[in-house]
Amino acid sequence: MNQTTPELSGLTRQQAQARLLRDGPNELQAAQRRSTWQRLIAMLREPMFALLVLAASLYMLLGDLSEGITLFVFVNAVIGLTFYQEGKSEAAIEALRQLSQPFAHVIRDGQICKIASREVVVGDLLQVSEGNRMAADGWLIQSDQMQVDESMLTGESVPVNKVAAPFHADATPAGPSGDDQPTVFAGTFVVRGQGLVRVTATGMRGQVGQIGASLNQIEDQKTPLQQQTARLVKVLAFITFALCVSMVLTLGLRNGAWLPALVSGIALAMAILPEEYPVVLAVFPALGARRLAQEGVLTRRINAIETLGAITVLCTDKTGTLTENRMQVSALAVGPAAQPLVLNLVDLSAASDPTLPEAFHGLLEHAILASAPEPFDPMETAFHQLGQRFLATTEHLHRDWTLVQTYALSPALRAMSHVWKAQGNKLHTVSAKGAPEAVMSMCHMPAELQAQWAQAIDAMASQGLRVLAVAQGRFEGNDWPDSEHDFDFEWLGLIGLSDPLRPEIPQAVADCHSASIRVIMITGDYPTTARMIAQQAGLTQGDTLTGDAIDALSDEALCQTMQTVSVCARISPHQKLRIVQALKRNGEIVAMTGDGVNDAPALRAAHVGIAMGARGTDVAREAAALVLVDDNFASIVKGIRLGRRIFGNLQKSMAYIFAIHIPIACLALVPMLFALPPLLLPLHIALLELIIDPSCSLAFENEPAEHDVMRRPPRDTLAPFFGTRAILESLGQGLCVAVAIGLSYWAAQDLPTPQVRAMVLVTLVVSNAMLILANRAQASRFLQSLRVDNRVALGVMAGAVVLLLVGIYTPGLSSALGFAPLPLMPLGKATLLGVVSLGAVMALRFAFSWANARAHARP
């Protein structure tokens, strides 16, 4: 941590803790979780629970106290299980909120420290700089050309200037005040400069809190998958309603007993309606987001998980993502353009008594002067470290200079300059560094000299070095030009920096290629450097596109060009947006990484925006759907793998839910059609829900990724999630189980009705376990279903069988459930028929798989 001046020592930790207890955390109430009672009431509004409660109440009205109480017990059990699963989902989302919350740099006890924004209190001193989001309302007491985007409060997209002013007791911001004011507000973004802010209001007492806005609230808009599922459930609900009304009318008119007919109708509705769909659509993404967090990828928008596995193009930056972001100066070049003097610092480090030749002192000195005095950027840090190593004993780092003017890097001129004033000297010294072509332009270098220096630049770039140029100038007076280009600069030379490739990158890129995901590297580096790093990373051979070329292309031409590009070099942040838009117009599903303020539009435009967690700005994180904790490209690939796994398991679960409801519906409907005693009562369906709920959610959610998940092409986002083929296959699977249950019923004709019911449910529960096995893997890889790498699924299957056997063979409980203990032979028959159903289901799956392969092979 850095030391501060005594007059700006900030609060003590004890003062901050006391104010936090007094005022509460610096957060908005909209981010609070639902209470237990709110969750419970919302759950009881679901149709399945309403039907269960209604059925139990009807049993009471009919005078069947035993069945009514038993059903109420099962109602509570089903509600408890669902409540637990929803709790896991909300806990996972809350954990993500805590992980992805913004941070603030405050001065406490004279030390600069990083804390969660929710811990900021009134009176704190906040250090803010370009890319930071303001943690609280405050008063600017120190400023270095700070500009703030207040569009979230004012609607004006143009950033406003902020000027420092002495703080006084009544300096409480009253509202957005525009240009040249010291007031700043929570949630606004610093787009330029830096400053020191004294906090005047936190949480709901700030401007954002007063208007009821919430920047931390997770979006709850429905995804395409949720919309498709809702449509399917509506169709099934319509069919269910028609069948239930028909059953009630038929039984009521036939027997004149309308209340029992209504109970049978409720049982049919519970049997058909797939109430588990909303459960799995809530549980899978939430728990998937938690798994992503364990891989170093924070999910800011849960909807992104649905898209993650469908990515076709992954646009990644280079520095810190493909490379280690461990910059070090590796080469210096000065002297005449025709034959520059090049110093390899690796060779210098190997010398017994390394000293930097005098010819390179000015180059290094002005590279440092053109950098931030307290550097954050890894390149500027490397300059300062090298200066401390070689110039500490010289006059270069000990001059009494004051920084009086800065010119920031801009898309129009990829260079930055600092103007320094020496005490007692009327002339100002101007130091500049940036892209070689930009610095050449600032030095007004003749074309022939540019061509000669270009050879040296290519030679350094071909070694994978990032090449910057350095220049110096003189200026008299204080009438600063509008552009640094108007200074009179003198060329000093080149600096080459190396940043080693992360060792895991080649394998991660290879995984993307095997998954048919195209990787495009986008960097501000020199094209030769970019191509060298791309080659080391294993990117597919393709064209290299520069920022200047992009500006010269129309939108249509850019779309065409991007089809063959693998490297984009010399790219400015605003050009990233055009790249994303071009790829999207080509029909690609695009993921884009970024870390800067100007990356935000591209991150928002991409299907999946991925911000850097370590070096990314708050602006970038706000715009992104995912945040990389370690800024590592390999973590993105892990996230894609996990996204594919989540989506694949969701498909398996949805198919299983549809299939298992077919035999349950048949058990409720067939006895009515043939005037037979009912086999499936509401309490039995409640018992089955205790089996189906953990099967569809916990068992399938824990299913490992299939071995070829990263060797398949991305899924088609336009294709229906649960299309006609999937519905027919699930319907066929359910009918196979229904046939096995029918055979079990036929084999139990000589038994009393309670034993018939017990035998039929044994077949159903064993067949349910077989359905889980059949849907765990692709049909062509059935043996994978028998592996024991998903202990949760095996536990659910075994637990379901044990639960039913306890219900059948426990005295008292057996009669309450309408069962009777089964002799060994009928029990064996029922179990065998359930196991045999697996063969029929797998035969059906193989048939559908073969037909699907034939359809795709057809020209």
C-alpha cells in the first residue's frame, strides 16, 4: 500500500467501522434477497402445489381422514424439496453478487487500501481514475483533468468536466450539476483523468438511491429457452384441462359421485402437467453460474449461460489474456535510421557488471517521463523499473520537474505526451511515446527515414516484441496547442517489450478449434508482433487486418473481409464495435473480451461480453455478461466447455421430464377409459414428485460433460430447444415405460387391488431409474451411462427404489398409501419388467439416432 500526505490521511478504521454500523452498508435495497415467506408464498401459487392442496382438502371433505393427512404429509415433503432447490439457486446467485461486487480505493489511516464498495462510508476519501465507477456521492477535492459520464442520471451522453474545490460542511451534492463542478455521484463513470473524492452520501441517501435505481439487480427477463418452454407448457396445460374436464364429466355422469370424479380429474392434471420445467430452468443456470465461478468466470447476467455453449467466434485481446501481462523491456534502439544501434537487454543482464550505455539514457528517461508518475499500466511499470535499475545514480531521475500538461492516447493519434516544467527554466520539456507510426508523424519524419526505421521495427516485432517509439520536444509559454501533433518533436528511438505467452494457451486454442470455434486476436500491437504471438498461440492461419484498413472499408466490405481474418492489429477500441457488428451480420455468435472504458460498446454489442476482472475497468465489467477473475484466455475456454455441459444436461433433464410424465398420465387416464379401479391417486403422484424432482434437477445437473463436448460444432441458436424430433423421442420413451407398466398390470390380475397398485408402482419406479440411465449419454455411447462418475444420479435412483419399498413394506404406512406388501415373485416380476423397459428405450434411442445421422448425411 502507498503512503499518503498527513493532511489527507482519511478516516481511521475505527471511525469507518462506527459509521458503517450507524449508516448501514453502501448498497441499494433493490438488491436484497426475497424473504423466506415471500419465497414460500410464490411457491404455493404454482399450479402443482395448488392441485396437491386441493386434492388433500377434497379427501377431508369426503371423510377420508387417513388419505387426506397422508397427502398433506407428501405435500409438505414436495414443497420442502422444491424450497431447498430454490434456496440453492438463490444462494448461488447471491454468492455471485458478492463475488462480482465493485471495489473502491479509499484512504484509511493514511494508507490506500482496496475495499468492497458496500463498505464505503460518509467521510471516506476515494481515489478514482479512468474506468472507475463512483462508489458513492461526494465532493472532488483533488483533480487531474477528470471527466465523468453522468448519462445514467442526466441522459446526456457527453462526459462532463469536474473541477476540484475546497470541501466544507454543507457541501452536499443536490443533483447532477454538469460541467466544471466538484460534485460527483454514485454509479457514474470516470472516463478520463483521476481525482480524490470526499464521500458525502452512501446507499439509499445518494442520488441513485433517491430515485430508486439499482445497478446490482440481476436481470429477470425471459430467455429464448424460457419462452420456448413456456409455450410448450401452455400447450400441455390446454390439453390437460380438456382431458381433466372430460374425465370429471365422464366419471360424474357414470357414477353420480362428483367429488371422487373431481379427485380423479386432479390426479390426471398432476400426472400430465410437467411442473418440473420451471424448477430446472431456475436451478441449472444458477448452479451453473456457481460452477463457472469455481473456474474463475463470474456471471453477471445469468442469461449468458444459455448462449455460452453456442459461441462460434471468440474475439480475444492479447496482452494479459493470451500473454502473462508481465511486461519487461527486452530491446532498445537508437541512432541513425540506416544503421540503428540496437541493445539486447537479455545480453546486458548476462554481463558481469551491467551498465546501460549513455546513448540509451535519453531514450529511457523520456519513456519514463511520458508515463504516469505512479504507473499502473504494466508497460509503464517496466519503464520505471528499468529506470530504477540503470538511471538511479544519474541526474535523469532526480530533476526538479513539475507535470503541467498531458495529452492522452486517442484513436486519432496513438501516442501520449507529458509536458514538464523545470524550476527556473522558461522552456518546457515534452516527452512522447506511442505507436511508431504515430510518433514518426509527430516528428514529421521524411518517408525515406520512416522506411528505414520500419525495417528495425519489423526486426524487433518478428521476435514477438511490442514496439513503442519515444520522442522529445521543447515548448515555450503556456498557450498549449490543441493536439500534441503540433509540438516540435525530435525522434529518440524504439523500445521493444516482451510479454511471454501463457503456457496453457496453445491447448486452449486447440480446444476452441476442435469445437469449431474460430478465435480472432484483436490487439493494438504492431501487425508483425501480433502475427508472431498468434503463431505461438496456435491460431488458425488467416488474414491480418489493421485498424486503418477497417476505417477504409464499408460495412459490407468489412463483413466479407472478416470471414478470413484471424488477427486484427493496430485496433482502437471504437473499431472493436465494428468488428463485432460485422461478425454478427455474418451470422456468428460472438464473444468479445475487453477491459477499457471504450471497450464497453463492443462488450455490450457482443452476444457474450467478457470483461477482465484483474485489470478491467468498472465500465467494462458493467457492460459485460461475464467477468474473468484471472484475465486468462484458458478460463474462457473452460467456461465454454462448462456452458456446453450445462446446456446438454438441461436438454437431458427436459427430455426425461417429458418422458416420465407419459406413463404417469397413462396410469391416471387408462383406468377411467375402461371403467377400472383407479391405480394412481393424488397422494401417489405426490410420492412420485419426491422421486422426479431430484431426478430431473440434482441428478442431471451433476452429470459430467460428455467426452466429446468440445469436439462438436456449436449448437444452432435458431433451432428449437425441444423440437419435434425431441418430443417424439421422449414420447416414445414414455410409451415404452407405459407398455412395461401395462405388462406388470396384466401380470398382477390375480392379486388384490392394493398389491396391483404396489406392483405397478414398483415397475414405474424401476423404469424411472432406467430412463435416467438411458438419457445420461448419447445413444451411441450407452456404456457411459453405466459409469459411476455421477454419484448423485446413482443415489437418486437407489433412493427412489428404497423410498417405495419402505412405503410398501412398512406396516401402517403401506395401508395409508393404498398399498399391500408384495410377495417375492410379484416383486421380482415388477422389477424385471422395469429393467427390461431399458432395452426398449435404448432400441428407440438407437433408431432415432440412426435416422438423425441419415438425415444429416443426406446431401
